[in-house]
Amino acid sequence: MPTTPGKRFFQFFASVRTGIVLVILVVIAAAIGTVVLQRPMTDPDQMVRAYSPAVLTWLDRLGLTDVFHAWWFALLLALLSLSILFASIERFPVVWKFFARPYRRPEPHFRAVLPMQAEVPIVSAAEGIAAAERAFRRCHLKPQRIENGSVSLYAEKNRFARLAAYVVHLSLLLIFVGGIVDAIYGYRGYLQLTEGEQKSTVDLRDGGRPKQLPFAIRCDGAGQENYPDGTPKRWWSKLAVLQNGKQVAYKEISVNDPLVYKGVRFYQSGFGMSGDLAWVKLVAKPKQAGAAPQQIELRPGQPVQIDPATTVVITRFIPDFVIRDNEIYNRSNNPSNPAFQVQTVSQAGTTQQWIFAAYPEFSHPSEKAPYDFQFADMGMAYFTGLQVSHEPGQWGVWIGALLMALGLAAAFYLVHSRYWAVALDDGRGRQVLWVGGWASKNREEVAEKFKRLVQAIDQEVTTPAAAAEPEPALTAGGRR
């Protein structure tokens, strides 16, 4: 019994019972994370619709709306990792002894308890060992000669299978460590950009303080492709990464094809109209007789020079105007009834004019303005919605998953088997070749291989004394 607190602590976490309890708790927590809506993946409005305010408050307090980033889930993973580590340390020396120092010479006490064994009559020890060596090679075994007063043979297959369980343990530790790192240092958020806009902060899904990125992301274009019936087929965005004012990365992303830079992933998640004006085309009709009209393209806040003495700029845009008490108000962000305020700077001074796309007769230019403007066309600014995630522990998760696949394949499909052969006196004055076999699992299958090995040895024994003897057969207890 352990006496010191350190030994008691070690034995408690190394016990199978503790490991099973922790596994059950982790599974329950993961199940809750799949049943309860999780904030990083669920829209806040959907959360409000799914739960009452009181229930949602308690779910947030208990961390059940973001289970896989909750402190208590990270603690559970840490305790389970500790249990796996201690259990592996406690049991590893015995396994390593089998792996590093296999029992190569079968002593009498070892032969007495071996489950698979047989005896083949031989004329001499040297000829019997030589015949067994040839038979081992015929059965795709690599025999080793062990000399210690007499010669014996030893061969084994798939020794690595003894360590398969520890490969699985290591894979679980890597997966859990990756989950803990993600829970502590990872984050998920949302970023909305219009064409030409750049940002270096991300709004976190859990409502926390915006996350400052070590670089800026700029949208150089966004769009939507539709099916013939008009339903969305594909959203895309052209994103540029800016570091210290210089472009260091560029990619056109779409759904399931993110941009990854310094461990931060930008996924395409949405696309829509922002309610802002991208550009408007106007026909500028000069009031001077004989001058021809010209079409100009304006962008909000960017002056355009029509002639050497005249510039024009859009100063205000209303997507869906309504006039109330001789004032113009916006009714919605849908550009169904747009209005534009144009400011003209010329030698005559500064003038302003409202242009109504649906009601050109209401557009009254100033008498001092050298041009009269009429609406021709317009384009709205669109935004791209980006899901942002930083999961620094994913390297551990992926490596752990790969190791787990290898470890499980070795544990289930590879069998550590061992074979011995030694020349003995059977106690009745006869020389026999004792053959033994052992398997870590799947013993019925290995028993068939052992039987074929014994038959191969019997065929290799060609001395007259061996030929006079009847063909050896396995007894019910495994002996001849």
C-alpha cells in the first residue's frame, strides 16, 4: 500500500477505475456540447429563440453554450490525460521487458506452461536444429541461434504490437493537449467587410472584447453565383493580408476553401448587400448652349472633375427615401427608391442638388450650378461575411488522430507471436526437437500457424531415424 501522499496520488490516477470515471465524464460533457446549441457556431438570435432568458443565462454561466472552450472541460481533459499518463508509466516497465529483452531460451519451467508445444523425433541435435532452421525460414520466420551450452532457435513476429496500446495512449494525450490549448488560447469570431475595406479586429462569438489580429485583412472583391432558379450557388471573396502596410498574402476564398495565415483561418460564411452606395452614374448636362452632355461615375466621398473649373461629389445617399415635413428620411436599406445629394464646386461657388432616381422631375438644380444632373445607373456595396477561427492546438489533434489510427491498426491486426526450438532427451532415450509457440492474442489463428511450422519441421527432418518414426501428431494437450 502506498504510504506517502505522492504515491497515493499516483495510484489514484493510475487506477483503471479513475480512468473509466473520467472517460464517462468527458463523454457526457461532449454529448452536452452536441445537444445544447453552442455559441461559436450558432447565431445569437437563434440562441434567443431556442431558450428562455433565464435558461440561457444559466447555460452561459455554466459554460454549457461553449462546452469545448469551457474551463471545466479543459480541466476534465487535463485530469484524463494525467490518468492515462500515470497508468502508462505504471504498466510500461513490464511491457518494455517483453519488448526489449524477450525470453529467447526456453528453460524447463517455461516449457512446462507454454500452451502451444510439440515434439519431433530427430537423430541428432545438430541435424534437428538445422532442419528446424530451414523450416522456420520456409514459414517466413527469421530464426536466431541461441547458444548457452546447447543450441536453440528463437523467432518472433510483430514485436511492435506490444507497444500499440502506448501509441494509442500517446495519441489520446496529443488530442487532449490540443483540445486544452484550443480552449485556453483559441478563439472564434466573425468579420464583415465591404469591398475595399480592411480591418484588424474580430468580433468574438462569445461576446467578449474584440480580438486584435497581428495583421490586417482587406476585401478586394466579393460576389455570389446563382443557380438558374436564382438560389445561391457559391459565395466568393478576394482577400488580401496586410502586414506593416504591405500585402503578404492573397487568395480568393469560397465555402470550404478558407484563407489561412499564421494559424488564423478565414472561412466564407455569408454575402449580402450592406445598404451603402458603391457607385452611381449620372448624366451631366451643361447649361451652356451648344455643350454636349457627358456621363460621369461617382463614388461616395470621392470628388470627380467634370471640367477644369468644376468638381462634383456625392455627399449623401438614401437607399429608400421618404419625404416627411419637407425633410428626406430613409425608410429601409433596400435601394427601391434611392436619392442622392450632389455637391458641385465651380467658379460660381458651391451648390447642392438632390437627385431622385424614380422621380427625375423633382431634381431641381441650383441656378448657379453650371450643370444639371440626371440619374443613369447605380451599384450597391456588398459585404462579405467571414468566420474567423484560431485553433493553435489542432496540430496535436491531427497528429494524435493519425497516431491513433496507426496504433489501433497495430493493436487489432498485428499479433505478437514467438516460437522456440530446442533439441532434448525425452527421458526415454530418444532425441527429440521440442518446438513451442506463444501469441499475445488470436491464439486460435496462431495455433494454426504453429501447426504448419511443426509440419514443416517434420518434413525437413530426413534422417533414417526420423523416417522410421510415425508422423508426429498434436495431442489434445498440445504435445506429441
